[in-house]
Amino acid sequence: MATANNITPYLATHPGEIIKDELDANSITQADFSKLSGIKRSQLNEIIKGKRNINAELAILLEKILGVDAEYWMEAQKNYELDLARIKAKESKRLEAIEKFNFIKDKIAYKFLKKEKVISGDPIEDIEKIQNIYEIEHFEELATLGVQPAYTRFRKSPKLKIDPINIIGWTKLVQYQASKIHVGEFNYEKSDDLIRHLRLIINENNNTLEKVQNCLKEFGIKLIYQPKGEKTPVDGVSFWSEGNPAIGMSLRHKRIDNFAFTLFHELGHVFKHLLNNNEAQFIDLDPKQESKEYKNSIEEKEANKFAEENLITQKEWEQYLELYESNPFLDENIISFAEKINIHPYILRGRICHKLESYKHKTSISKKIN
């Protein structure tokens, strides 16, 4: 912790500068002082320019001539030398930090973290922050992140729209933020109550993001909203954090249907998979950017089914198609049926567009997250 006694100044002030100020204040020329003190003018000039140090003998002369205690001058000399040492140490630390930063810069999501103001650009400040975010002790560990099970598929991805380093950086930042959040005890047996509360909040769609976050908090689940970086088509992530399940969402689409499905999809991972494996994490990308292997995995299928069934059940979906088979995209039909099953109408419309693979129909139903 920095105190008034160990703060490193930008420049060290040599006591010679103070002597010059005192001479000027007392209208004493350097020639006069030289005669009074018996010190050669060349030596005095070197002291004033900081090229020669003050010793005890000179301190006593300064006390007699300028009326400033000898202890003051000795203290000024000592502080100057300490400041020089601190500046040298800081410069050495900065050079070391710059060297480290040059080593890691292309291995971390630097632009993303800088844009989010998580790091400042000062390597001395940022080194420790990066270690905390990436949960590493040595920077050599960054090279092994890509081979960890949760991130392997990104390293293998041939898609130009995916930046594995940014995806890992986004995920690590969400996990770091989650570690700082404290929520109550998680009870998986209350899942039905949680789903009911969330459906009401989303259907009402008023201050939705905050209310959903608070609702999950009450049920012992952490929720972090974190914008994505470049080439990071990520929708959500779920993982275990300090004894509680946690969910991260990018909100990249800013649509109520996408928000609801992603939220419930991650909750599917929480209730179906994380309960039995608190070391696992599930990072979900835009389906168009996702590998077939991951999309067809048992975990993804189960999370999708959980989301679908807890938003619009298969029975409700079949009822809708039966009632409005002739014109399923008509706003009036969508609004009427959504009201009947207590779901936001744009969520129903999103299901229709997805299942019928048609997105060209116009609508007056708002998709905005309020």
C-alpha cells in the first residue's frame, strides 16, 4: 500500500535545487555564497546542478548561512537518494512488465478487454489483472488454454467469423465477474418456481434484464450480462462459480425471443448437466457458427429441449399449428394464442419463424427487450 513516505515521484528533487531557491529568496549570489562558505564556485555549481551531493559539513554551513537546520539538508539528501532508487526500481519494473506484456498480448483478448475498460493499457497495472481474469500464475499457461476441453472446438474451427482468443477472453471475463458476485444458496428443487417467476417477468417485459437478474439471484444463480468482442458470435455460457451456478449472456441480438431462449437454454445446462459436474462449462455460439458435433451433442439437445418446453411446450405448439395452420404468421393469431399460454407474443413468433424456417413475414409485434 502506498503511503506519503513511499510514493514514487516522477522526478527526484536534488537538494541543490532547494539551495538555489533559498539563495534567490535571500538575494545571495552564488559568488557571495562561495565567499561566505569557502566552497569553490565550481563545486557549488555542481551541487546546484545535482552533480554533487550534500555532506554533513556542507549541511552545517547551509544552516549557518541560510538559517535552515542541518538536519533538513541531510534529510533532503537522503530523500533524494531514496527517490532515485525508487524511480530506478519502478523503471526496471516497467521494463519487465512491458516485456511480459509483449509476450502475452497476442495470446489474450487485448482489444476486447481494453474496449471494456477492464485493462488500462498500463502494463504494470494490467499484468496482475490479466492473471486474475485468466486464472493463471505464469503467463506460459496461456498457451495451454486452447487445449482445455471447453475451448478445444474453437481452436479447431475453420470459420473466419470466429476468433478463439476473443471467445476465451469473453468467457474468462464473465467468470471473473461472476467470482465477485455473491448470491444466496442454490436449491435445484425450486426449478419450477424459478421458471414460473421468469416467465412472468419476460411476459410483462418491463425492466426485464434487471428483474431477471434479481430473480436468479434470489434462487442462488448468478447472471452476468457481458457484451461480446469482435468475431465472438457467443450467446451464452454456463458454469459453476464459487459454490453457485452462473450464467453469462452477450445479448448480441437484443431481441426478447433470443434473450428468453438463451436464458432458458443455459438454465437447461444448469439443471441437466452442471448439477452432476461442477467442473464443466458450456459455451454456446450462434448455431450457424457452431460445429455439427457440438450442436448434435446430448447436452445441447437436452438444453434446447429444456428451453423449448419451458417456454412453449410441444403440446402448445401443436395446438397453435392446428388452430392457425392456414395463417400462422398473422399477428392477431400470434397475440391471441400467446395471451392464452401466458408467453410474450414475440417469443411465439420466434418459434414459428424458426420451426417453419421463414423470416420474411412482416409484423407489428415488438421484439424489443424493455
